[in-house]
Amino acid sequence: MPDGLGVVPARHYGRWAVAAVVTVLVVQFAHGLATNPVWEWSVFGAYFLSETIVQAVGTTLQLTAYATVLGFLLGTVLAFMRLSHSPVLQTVAWSYIWIFRSIPMIVQLVFWFNLSALYERLGVGIPFGPVFWSVDSNSLIGTIGAALIGLSLHQAAYAAEIVRGGVISVDPGQLEAAASLGIPRLRQIRRIVLPQAMRAILPTAGNEIIGLLKGTSVVYVMAIGELFYQVQVIYGRNGRVIPLLLVATAWYVLLTSLLSIAQYYVERRFARGADRTPPPTPLQRARRFARNVRAAAARHDRPVVPLKTLGEAR
């Protein structure tokens, strides 16, 4: 470099201006949250951990967990039906996915809730023949059962496409190599295909589970005591709409954050085969930062021995 010339960093004036505007807006929004009396933070604090709200959160989590398990189990079956060489299985799986992705979830829930209007009794017998055993529809499928059926069947249609996309992302050579070694077909899928497909399945599946968590609020039309329904009941009685909606929002944000953290660690685990040196987790980074701070403090507190003293010691 010629003498007298220095390195001048690039000036990003536009970036600085945008960052300043965004910072002002964020601070203004936070100030409004803290000072606007309409939020009624005292009411929020009184109801956030109340027994009714906590029970409603438990109902929301139960609906999400059961619908996720049942939906992805059925979705996996549908995915492999679409990937099979049988035209009958392919047609049935494609038709199921097409129908349940076309009908809104709320319509499906109302339909299953009113199933007894279509079939008063459900039974077991010979097709087009006598019925050996039957039961009243309302006795067999209650309100919670109708909600789980609707949520699970709706979720299965999306889960099927997620699983199918993950399976077809695996190199076909993996199956050819496994078949040449004489590995049974079911073991090929369970031990070779699915572990590799999980890397492509998990990000989208995590989004679907989070969407299902928030989608359980639709069951309020069935008068099930989940989070959003209970919030509606409470603010219908006391008129505190804004703080109680904030209670529901805070719980949804908290639950979604926990699911996002779980998704991060599950994805990290299934990425071990492809990424042998994964980046450190936030917890590992925090521990490393704490170690560096302690080491710097120890170096700062260590007494400095003058060189003259060291020479005299020798």
C-alpha cells in the first residue's frame, strides 16, 4: 500500500438510517405497552396464571399433542400410499389429501360435531348385510372426540405431503444399495430412508405443529374449554377484552417459543450424520461467554511480577 493512504471502511448511511427508524419505532411501541392504561396490566397479571386459564392451556396442549400424533401417523401411511405402485392406493391417498386440504378446518369440525344428524347409530357388521353391534353416535363420539377427529384428519392431509416430500428427497441409490444387500423393504424404510428424510421433514413439520397449536382455537365453535374459548367467556363476563386477549397472546407466544426450541434441538440431533461439526447451541455459546469472562477476570486479578524481581529470584 502506498504511504499516506489508509483503509477507509464503507459508509452504510442508508442502513444506519433504517436501523435508527426501526429502533425508534420499537422503543415507541414498548413505551406504549408500558404506559397505555388500556392494556390494564394489573388485570393481565391477575388472569395469566389463574386456575381457569391454566386448565385451558392444558386442554390446548392435549388437543395439539393428540392431533399431532394421530395426524402424522395417518399422514405417514397416506404418504407411502401415494408412493406405492398400486393405482388404487395412489388414487385413494391423493383423493383424501385433495378433499381435506380443500375443506376449511372449521367446516370439518362442525361436520364431525353434528355427525349424529347424518348417522344416528354406528355399527359393525357385514357390508350391505346385517349389523351385529351398534351404538348411538353421540355416545361414541363426544365433543372432545369430534374435535380430535376433525383436527387429526385435517392435519393428516398436510402431514402426508410433508412426509412424502422428505422421502423423495432421499437419494434413490440408498434404496438400491440396501436392496442389493438383501435388507427387507420395511427395514429399508425404517433404518435408511426415514432417518435421512427427517432432515427435510422436520422444518416443515415443526411449522405445522405450531400452526396446529394456534389452530386449536377454532374448536371454540364446539364450546370446548381451550384457551381462546375460556378467554372469550371471561371477557364476556367482565368486559376486559384487551387484557384478556393479551393473556391468550402471551400464552400462545410462550408455547410457540417452547416448540421452536424443541424443534431446534430435534433438527440438530437428526443433522448429526450430515453435519459433523454443528454450530454451538445458544446455551453452549452462553457457557463459552461465561468462561471467557471468568478467564478475563482472573487474568485481570492476577498480580503482575516486575522483571527485576524475577531476575533477583534467579
